[in-house]
Amino acid sequence: MRILLALLLTCLGLSAQTNGLSTGQPLSTGMLLTSVAAAGGTTPWSPTNLANCIGWWTADSAQTNTSGLVTNLPDLWFNGWNFTNSDAGGRPRITNGVLNSVHSAMYFDGVDDVLYSTGTGTAQPFNLSMVIFLPTGEGKDHDIWRGPYVRWSSDSRWLLNSGAWLFGGTNTSTNAWFILSVDVSGSSSIISTNNVVMSGGNAGTGSATNCILMYYQKGYVAEIAFFSNTNSAANRTQVYSNWNQKYALGLP
């Protein structure tokens, strides 16, 4: 029983140790639920608790090579939209225990690190949510997400697709972890950081197809969720609150 519980904690990312399960093998939702049930515990919250979730990725589940470079970021939900990069020199690196000494994050160097998915695809409206760290001094032509464009500027402004630049104000912190939520819905598109909605803008009509993660954008990514509709205020708060607690971010 003690061995089973130890394996369970490792799968859930609750152990201070990181091993092959967290960085070397894909962890499916089925494996997660089975492990929790076997231990008689309760299922931890995940973005898949929301009915419109269509994609879910965590750095803790990334597959890596012996150098710690990400060879595959598996989709933990039903669509199997994995992120990869066939160019070994352009893969992000896993940093173990960077969040509360427990959870891993993917580090993108801003030079050539990027991950591609040939499977992601949905029409508007949709939502992209992320746990992300952005450093200072980044230019505005770097993309956190492509399909459609989600761009951030070092003067704390955001761009959605071909729309106007939106001022982020004090809610977008550099050199700090924050939780990003992007609703893409034509002229009703909005961006929120740390559960505070900024002024909206028009993201055009682009769909999310063959998406690209961190296109020459420097920073860390810990978790991503993708939803087939815009998130209500209640759902956005649910994502924010659970991620804030999971990663011990200490956000308000």
C-alpha cells in the first residue's frame, strides 16, 4: 500500500521528487483516475472537469530525452493533440521543481525553441488558458500561441490575431508567473490575466488549426487548457483558483 501511495503522489505531481513518470512518459487521464481510485482518494481537479474542455497539456507529463529536452507534449484529454518538434535543436527544456519545488515547467529560450501540433483544430469561439512566466525585455513580434496569434509586448500589451493591441495594465507582470485566459470570439474577444478582464478587442475570424506553442517567445509554460467555447466568468474563476492553488502561485 505504501508503494502504491508513493506512485500515486508521483503521478499527481505531489512528491518533491521528479522521475520518469513525470518527465519521461505520457500520463493519460485514465491512468490518473485509475491511480486515484485505487488509493481510495478523491480525483484532483483538472480543466477536464469543465464540459467544453477539448485539450489539456502539462509540463509534468512531457516526454523528454536524456538531455531533458521535450520530445513530446501529450494531450491528456481525448483528442490526442500532441505537441512535438522534429528539430532536436529547437525543443524546449524541462525544468524540474521550478514551481513550489514540485511541478515542472518547459523553458523556451526565445531563439529557436518551439512546439508544433498538427491536430489542434476548432472554429471560434474558443478559449486558451495557460500558466506562464514571461521575462522582461521581450519584443512584440513573439507569439505565445499561433492559431490564432496571441502576442505579448514588453510594455504589457496584448494582440489577438490581427486585432488591435490591448493595454494590459498592471495585471501582466514580467519576471513573474501568472494565469492567462484568452477568449477568441470575433469582435467580442477578451484577454484576462490573473482573473482580471482587460478591455476587449476584435480577433477576426481565424480558427485554431495546427497550433504552435511559444513561437520564438522566451519564457516558461507549466500548463495549458483549450476549450471549445469562451469561458464564463464562473469557469474562468474555477480554472484560475485551482491553478493558483495547485502551483502555489500566491496570486490574489
